[in-house]
Amino acid sequence: MDHGRSTIAMDRRQFIRRSFQTALGLALARPSRWLQAAEADQKAAAPLNFSIPEAASQPQIVIAKGGSPAEVTKAALEAIGGIGRFVAKGDRVLIKPNVSWDSSPELGANTHPEIVKLLTELCLRAGARRVVVMDNTIDEPRRCFAKSGIKAAVTAAGGLVQFQGDRTFRETDLGGAIGRWPVMTPLFDADKFINVPVVKSHGLSKLTATMKNLYGIVGGRRGRLHGHIDESIVDLARFVRPTLVILDAYSVMAGNGPSGGRAEDLIHPRTIAAGTDQVALDAYAATLLGLRAEEVGYIKLAHDRGLGNMRYRDLRVKELRVA
């Protein structure tokens, strides 16, 4: 009997020891396939590159001045190769204006509705399957789109306005300083992406234009991004490379940006710039506020990281005046 109890006790000790060794071995072993897959899912998402091949015969930036917002936009587009260079038959196009504020067009807080209407019309005329216009607004979205005139403009042109909501964002790891954020779903469904910012001063980043307009592709509590605003803007610019940028500098909010609220906050360059280099276009936008590109932290950072050229005069630039 005693020998039997001893044998049972030893068997238990061996079982416990072997179980411990097995557990330790599993802990030290290479991760299993499912664990490796889970770790891979946590890596930063691949950038969304909507760009088209460079055309050596075309300017990289067109700066057009004069005329109405639609007239100047049309002239700039024609000078850079026409909408057919950027949008093909069957494309799903996402247009991203700045519609952040419950503000009327004459106050310059949002992209001018004439520009958005023209772009929507031209994309559909080029054969786009659909054109979606979207922004994650700061004020209530339906009021912003209505007061800005953009909802009526897009509807009249045959496009679709999609308001932000729980189903219009996808959780995405953007990497860098920005990390994991909800990103607008239509961006993942698009074939072409046209960024249509308005130029304004900004209390934190000094300037809001092309790259800062990308704040409107993410949801969540975006105020948290302001603690490292330059890095956040550059991370977004790395994640999304647009097909085309139409820079609305027709009326520029030179003071009290980005929301403004007074006609006295505006200057009126009556300018539209079209191009494919986000960094170069923001460098040009900075000059409209009397700034050098090097003085705007995110522009220099984006240039240093190879996202574009802040020395925009080194590019093929065409300037024209619309009668």
C-alpha cells in the first residue's frame, strides 16, 4: 500500500513537472500561425495611393487667377491636362472638400461650392461610375453641407453627398505618431481621390490647406491629434496620396482661422491651383499668408520625409490669368 501511494505521488509530480516544461516550451517557442496572423493584422495599413503616372509634357502645378471660382478651376484643370487625365470611365471618385463649418460661402470657412459642383460635373462627364462628396465635419454635418452650399451644388451636378456616421468609418492602423483611427469607408471604395481644400490660417499648424484637409478623412476625437499636429498631418499625407489636388485660394482666411466668422478675416487672391504634389501645393498656399514653407512645421517635415517638394518653384509650374 505504501509503495502504491509513493508511485501515485511520483506520477503526479512527474505530470506537474512535464506540464510546466510543456507550458514553458510553448511560451518560448515561435508564435503559432494564428498568433502571427494576429500580429500582422496589428501592423500599419498599406498607404492608399490614388496617384496617376507623371506626364513629362504636363505642368506639375497650374496657378490660375481671375474670373469666377468655376471659371478659374476649369482653366486650371484644362492647363494641367483636363479631367480625362485623372478620371477614367467607370471610376468611383471621392471628392473631399473642406466642409467643416456651419458657415456660408462668402465667409471662406469651407471650399467654395462652385468648385465642388464643377468637379462633380466634370468627373461624371468623363465617365465616372459615381462621384461621392464627403467630409467629417466639425459642426453638425447636415447644417454644414446645407449652409456651405455644397449639398445643393453636388446634388444639382448629379453627385452623392454621404454624411458621416457609425457605418462610414473603418478602424485602421495608420502607423507613425497617429496610430489607430477610424477612417472614412468611401476612401477604401474609391478608385480616384480628389482633395479640394480651402486655404486658411490655423492657430496651431499656422496653415490649413491640402495636407491638413486630410484630418477630415478620420473620425474619433481628433482634438487628441493636436498634441503632435505636424506629425499627425504628415502621417495622414503618407497614408493617402490623392489623384489630384484643387487648391481653393479664391478667398483666403488670413486671420482667425480656421473657422473665422467675419468678412474682414478674408483676402481675395481669386486663385485656384491644381496639381499632384501635396507638399508643393501647401508650400505655395503658405506664401498667400506671407509664410515661407520652412516656417510651417508639417510642410518641412513632409518634404524631409520625401512626400513631396516644398520648393515648388523647382517643379514645372504654369501660371495663367482668366479673363
